[in-house]
Amino acid sequence: MIGPCVSAQDLKWNEGSIVLASGMVLTGQISMAPGQNLILFRKAETSRGASLNEREQFHNGPTAAEALPAYRLSSVFFYDEEANINRRYVAVGDRKVFPGTQLYETVIQGKLDVLRRPRSFSVTATDAKDYDYYCRDNDTLVPLWKFYSDIYPSLEDASRQHLAAFIKANNLQKGNDGNLIRIIGYYNKLIRSEEALARY
């Protein structure tokens, strides 16, 4: 048994790649284990950047699934055929403290990342409301609902003015997770366009 009432045969496997905390890259089949802060991995073929010990562990080991807890991971990438979406997970937290490192799914990647985790691991998250959302600014992770109190004040004045105009033009409510994600996505586009202009 892998998680609550789930056998290995019931798990959904997707082709993808993993970057371990050590920098080693693995490719093969990946399954997110329900109810666990880990991923299951099998059939490794690539081990770039690996130490001799790590290469032996993944190439000479059994073909059965290997459970990789979050503290051993840096990021996980795979294509979810069922949902028709590329998924990316990142390990965030203090690797020296258990259970300090947690896996978060990346919703938006940019100057500010939006990450999410299921609210309850006892049931499969199927709807946006089944997740808790977070905003990450560099290495600081805050709940999304704290965006305006913790992150917004530290943004440049020009960016805040653009965001205020965007919020007003689109009649966005600041307390809604979906709207906050749109606002952060717009902010990331502003930053990318400013960086592109600065290069010319």
C-alpha cells in the first residue's frame, strides 16, 4: 500500500524528469503518491550531475518504484495526460528540519511564483478550491491571501500603479484567489517586458 487505500496498481504514472537536491537529473515514470509528501519514481535512465553512489543506487537498484521524499528533491516535471497539462512541482522549505521541506505545484512561474498544495490529502484534489495557494518572492513563501499585506507594499511604485489600473480596469476583487493569481500573472508580465526593454 502506498497511501490511504491506494495500491501501486491504482497509481497514475506519467513520463517526466526529476532534479534531486544534489543536482542529479533522473528521467522515467513519476507518480504523485496521494496522502504523502513524496513522489514515486521508476525506470531511471538519466543521471547527469550524479555522484558515483547516486548513479549506482538508481541504475543498479530494483526496477520497482523508488519513493523520494520532498527533502531529497529540487523539482519534478511531467506531462499529465489525463488533465492535458505540463506539471511542475518544487520542493520548498528547510531541508535540515523534518517535515520542513514540502512539495508545491507551480501555478505561475516568474518574478513572483504562485504555488499550491492540496488542503486535504485524504481525498484527491479535483477543483481549484481543494488547494491552498501561496506566493513566493525569492525564498519567502506566504499564503496567497497575505499578498497585499506582505508582498504588495515592497513592490516598486510604478508596478503598484500599473497593478492598480489593471485591477480597476478588470474589476478584480482582491480577496479572491483566482483574481490574485491573475494580478500576480500580470505583474510578472510587466517585469518581463521591463527586463526586455532594459536589454535594448
